[in-house]
Amino acid sequence: MWKLGRLLSVFRKELRLAWAVLRDPRAPKAAKLATVLAALYVVSPVDFVSDFIPVLGWLDDGVIAYLLLQLAFKFLPPELLATLRARVGQRSPGKAAP
């Protein structure tokens, strides 16, 4: 059960990192585009596997979104990615960003 909690914690950090990419003016447009595409794929009714199939449909959304986010992070310069990861890592879930 602790593995599920760890997975959710990592998922939250990745979502906060994606949000930081969208808000940072230094992030390349390609990274922002890949992040927006990941979000659009999750909310889009068009999927590779229909969401009516209980587990596979949701798994499909998660995997595609994860891959698009990883692509977005590859577009970032390494020092910017490190800065954003540090900012997201030090922020606690209940507090607002500085």
C-alpha cells in the first residue's frame, strides 16, 4: 500500500513541475506545447483506448500524458529543469508558491 502513496506523491510533483513549466517565461515553447498536449489528451474524449474500458482506458490516458510530460521536460535546458525541480521539491503541498 505504501507504494501507491509513493506513486501519488511522485504524480503530484510531476503535475506541479508541469504547471511550473507553463508559468515560467524561460521555458521553450516546445516544452509548453508538449505540456498542454498532455493535459488536452487527458481531458479529450478521443483516446487510443476508450475510457469505457475501466482500467485500460485510464491507464492509456496516464501513460500517454506521462510520456508527453517527459518529452516536455527533455525540451527544457538542464539548468532550468533543475531549478524548477528544486522549486517544486521544496514547496509543501498546502502552501502557495513564493
